[in-house]
Amino acid sequence: MIPFVRELAFEYGRCDQVSPLIRRVIARNPGPFTYTGTGVYIVGQGEVAVIDPGPDLPEHLEALRAALAGETVTHVLVTHHHLDHSPLAHPLARLFGAKVHGLPAPAPRASDSPALEEGADDRFRPDIELADGDVVSGPGWTLEAVTTPGHTSNHVCFALREENALFCGDHIMGWSTTVITPPDGDMGDYFASLAKVRARTFDTLWPTHGAPVREVGPFIDAYVAHRRAREAQILDALGAGLTTIKAMVPSLYAAVDPRLHPAAAHSVLAHMIQLTREGRVACEGPPGLDATYRLA
């Protein structure tokens, strides 16, 4: 069982000091993919960085302007290009004369599904493209880019060295597992990125949605164990004669909100793609949501 952390005290638009160097403002965009909404992090005092500015909502922009009154935004950082993370990045940066840092959205592909509620900001392009290990800093704070493909190909987390903490976007979330949606999302990359973060022994994870994770090592271990258990369930389902993803999802995700079943189908597809790469599953034609599968 994953030890989810779901309790979170907040008010929409209020700026809360959540650690010595971190403040948080939550946007009013709750939903099955965003939980209570997008949590925007402000790092530092006076000269600050803003991480994942979130959706371009007038009420939310005004809340951020109020929280940042009298301060200088030196960096706007984006973990990835989904519509609940990146759309406000450039408007906020223009307002404060800052630059947007991150990785560009990949080119849309015909096989990408438009069904996921969070959606993609396909036009997102940072002013400055980051590489793994790149560092940005300000008075009293240092942030390091930690590339973590898996949820998306351009996902990047940010390590706050002074607090041994990681702003982990949607790579790891305390309230839920992360959706992996092929072809941009990749399960093999995701496992590798989880191992990469686990090896860093952070004290705290700050997801963009929901509460922080304090018991980081055991939480990531449980996240990985959950994915491996899902692999085993998929293999068992194939062995029981369920040969399509559509047939598997209702039983594999019986305890999950049915609104999330389309996303769950994409996560099963991500597992199928990885299992076919490993030679454990065979597929008639290329792996896809409508393909037929069997044990290799």
C-alpha cells in the first residue's frame, strides 16, 4: 500500500509559508487530475523563483501578484507542459521581467490522446532550456534541475539544496499515483527517474498537487512496488484470457474513480509497451489501446 498523504490545510489564493524558504499559493482548479488544484511555489524572499505558475486564470494571477508584491521574480521554472502547470509561466514572467526556464513541449503526434482532462500546452517553449544538473540561484537559495522523464518526456524537477527538498511536479504525488500516457509518457523512463530521485535521499518532496511527502524513501519504494504489482496484475489478466486493455481496466481499477479509467487505460498501455520491449508480452501489430496482447 502506498502511504498517501491527502490532508492539506489551505485556502484558494492565500499565500502560505510552508518552510523557511518556501511559500505556496494554490489555484482554484480542482479536479480528478489536479486534486485540490495547482500548488505554485515561491522560493526565497525579495528575489525569488516561482515554480509551476499554473493555469492562466485571472483570479489566480491576481493572487500571485499579491503574494509577490514588492519582490523581484528572477526565475520562472516549469516542470512540464501540461495545462495545469505551464500556461501562466510567460504572462507571469512578462509581468516581472523574468525568464521562463524548463524544457519545451514535444511536438504533438497523431497517436497522442486528447482525452486526458489536464491536457497539454503544446505551444510551451521556455526562454531558457535546462539540462540535467543546471543550477539557478538567488539570495539564500539554490535550485538544481533534475530531469525526470516518464510522466512526460520533458518533465524536470527542481532540487532546493538549502533544504534538501525536491519540487517534483507530477513525477511523484502524495495523494495519488502518476499517470503515464504514451507516446510522450514512457514507463521505462519513469522507473529510471524514480530510481534517480530515490538515490538522492531528499528529506521532502513538494508535489505540484497536494501535500508534501516527508518519508521520501519508503514512499518512493511503495510507488515502485505499486507499479510492479500492476505489471503482475496485467500479466495475470493476460493469463486469464483478457487480451485487450479495454477488457482489463474495469477489473484492474475497480476501486478507482471511473472518471479516471481513460487515464488508467493509458497507464496500462504504458506497461504493455514496456512489457513488449522486455519480451514478456507479445502484441499483434504495434502496441496500442485497441491492440490484442498475449503472454510471450
